[in-house]
Amino acid sequence: MQMDYESAAEAPPLTRRTLVGLMDLAAYAMGAPTAVLCLDGAGSISVAACLGIPDDRAEALAPDLAALSDRLDASGLLVGPLPLGGSPAAGLQVLAGAAVAGPGGEKLGNLWLCGPAGKSDPDRRQTESLRRIAGLIGTEIAEQVAMDGRLAAARAEAERATRAKSRFLSAANHDLRQPYQAIHLFLHLLQTKLSDPGQQSLVTRIQEAVQSGETLLTSLLELSTLDAGTVRPAVGRVSVGETLERMIREFEAPALAKGLRLRYVPCTATVVTDTVLLERMLKHLIGNAVRFTTRGSILIGCRRRGGRLRIEVWDTGPGIPEDRQAAVFEEFVQIAGVGPRDRGRGLGLGLAIVERTARLLGHGIEVRSIVGKGSVFALSMRIAKDVAEQPVPDRISVLVLGDDPVQVTALRVMLESWNCSVATVAAPETGAVSPDLVIAELRPEGGGSGLEAVDAVRRRSGRSVPGVLISGEGGAERVKLLGGADISVLLRPFGPDHLKNVLEAALMRPVGPR
């Protein structure tokens, strides 16, 4: 059996606790103060695999224990006492040893019970207990290795599916857009050759239908790209004032064409975000405000709240009923009007794109509205000056909060492959004092939402530790639970690249090899 780790120190946390517990039980049954587990069959010893012995003495035991491996009898048992040499190990003797084998009989290592020189020989009852405990250890190790294999296979399949989806999206972005480009050109040429007003009107209607289809395709591809996890944010310091000025120049003409007043309050703040993704979110928010507002004005401004900045888009449109405000972040949702979908009022995808982009970047997204008076959508993000300039450590420390052993193990294995230092706990009170990042499960049905767990870690550490929530909930549920929280969200199922992109956006630094 090929093992993914060579010692109990490298075994997953659940297995390590189980192994140490079984070793403690063996030492108690034998009346021996020291239990040593060698998992690679070559006598190497890790500190975590030894009970009741100092580090220096543990290393000195390795050569003697390796030599004793050949003296196990046919049943995989050795009965002492046998003295151990070496100055640090002097005064110790092996009372008994048992081979650790998997369910198929494959050799995994040895379990040794050591005690002070002069201790009496173990009896048959004790050695039989030792043999049974060694069998339990072998079963535990084999089950964990099998689980690691299943996780590796599932991870490989998820990576394959992600690559296939990425190839499709890449092809769709190119191949499906080309026909629309050709149709636009042909319709323009056709319109220049027609003089009959009825025919001109027909071509105009065809152009509108083609434009609607192209807009739908673009939005679907944008949303699919976010869901596939292929968006890799380039997070940095972004000037809010420059971004808002570009947005005003782009939407001023459409607003004036509808008789609306578009204005903004200048802002000098610098925030931590991705400039391209921020502009994309603001285009959807301001575009919706212009589209849905028939009279009055649209105002864009910023508010500072602690170390965060809120970019707010106010309109005097029809407003959204309170019980439907969270639902506007779902796909293909239109609130206003009754009857057939009004294509002129949007496709119902813009706010879903905004919400998922904001969660990818760890930004907050909120909506407040009064029917008949208007709405305000707000994006909240960190102010750049409040991001401390600190030396980048060699390793990223990650605290994974969860009680699902399969998910926790999968995350731990993946993060450790990226050279992250990982601690896995069931409750935030037992975790590291101040990790670089926290990953938790979003659970709205009892037991806390996961956001409370991240907040608890932040309170204990005294700083805004970046947090990532894993969720399978829809857009409306996420908005209700998280509101304007400074948190990133991973939607299940997600692949390694998606996980890495979210971590890099939260930490503003590369994670692992590409």
C-alpha cells in the first residue's frame, strides 16, 4: 500500500488523534511508559509518534528499532525485554513489538512498547492486547489512505471538469460572438440599401432582437465564467474618484436622453479591489438605475464607515418591495411589472453578476428601497490606507472551521499542497490566535451561519482577518445572511483554481504554484 505520509506527524488531524489514542491505550495495557510508532517500516521516528519520551532520545531509538524489525516472528510479534543501546536511549528496553499491517496484510510499520531497564516480561494477555491494538492502527491507517485516494480521484475529476468548462467558455466567447458581429454588419448594409419606411422599420426591429440576444449571451457567459471560477482578480489599490468619473462620462448621455439628472459626489479615497471588476459592477448598477428610472435623478456617492468605503448608487425609480429585495440578486428576476418579461427593462442577470463578483472580491453588497420613492445599491470594500504594509511571510496560515471530516480533509490536503500551514478545528475558540485566513461553512440552518465563526476569530485576533465562506445557498439567502459583510464566498461545487483565485483576492498575494 502506497502511503501519502510517512509518520503520524504527517497524517491528517483525525487520524493523528486516533493513532495517539491507540498508542496511549497500548502503553496503558502493557504498563509501559513509552509507545513508539514507526509507520514507514524503516525505524524512522517522529516526535508526534512517540509518547512519553524527549525528542533527542526519540531520534536515538531509530537505529535499534530498525534492527529489531527483522526479529518479529511469523505472527508479527516480538516479546522482550530487549535492551536499547545509544547514550541518549540508555536505560530503556523494548518490552514488546507488533507489526502494523493493513486489511490485506500489507506491512505499514511497527508499534513498539518501551520501558525502563529491569521491568518484568509482559504476559500473554498483554501481548495479545498489543497485537489487537496494532491491528486497529493498521485498519485506521488503511481507511485514511483509502479516503485520501478517493479525495485525490474526486479532485482530479473536478479539475478535469473545470478545464473542460474553461475550454467551452473560451470557445463560446470567441465562436459564438462572431456570428453576431457578422449579423450587425449585414443588417447595417441592408439598411443602407432600403428606402421604404416599412422595410427600414423591419430592419430596426431585427437589429433590436439581435442586440437583445447578444446582450443575453454576454451576460450568460459572464455569469458562467464567475461560476466556473476562471476569473482571477488582480486586486490592488484603486482610485475611486477616477473610476466614478469614467462611469459618469459613459452614462451621462443615456441619462440625459431620458430627461434624468446624473450626478456624483467627488471622492478622493483609494480602495482595495480589482479595477476591472469594480467598473463592471458599477456599470450594472448605474445601468439599472438609468434603465428603471423614468423621472427624477440618479446620484452616485461614497460614505466612509470605519476602515471601509461604501459606493452608493441612488435612484428615484419605482422601488422594490421589502420582501423581494434579496431576490433581485437571483438570475432572471424582474420585480417591476406584471405579465410578459419586458426585455427593455433588462434580462435579470446584472445584479446576479454584481453579487457574485462582490463575493469573489470579499466586498459587501446591499440594497435598500421604498416602493414609489426609489432604491439605493451599495458596494462596500476596504480603504487602502487601512491595509497595513507588512512583510510577506513565507507560508500562509489558514484556519479551517468545520465538522465535516471529508470536506475538512480535502481542504487541508489541497492547501498544504500550496505550502500553506493549516489548522482544522470544529469551533473558532480552539483555533489559532491570528491566522492569515479563515475558511468556514455557511450554514443558515442552525448552529450559526459561519459568519459568526469568522467574526469570533477576528475579535480574538484583534484585526480583520480575511474570511472565506463555503456555501451552496442561492443569491437571496446569501444576501440576507451576509448583507454588507467583508467576506468572500465560494459556491459549491468549486475546483482548485476557483479556490486559489478567491484566496488570492482575499489575501492580495499569490497562493501556491500556478
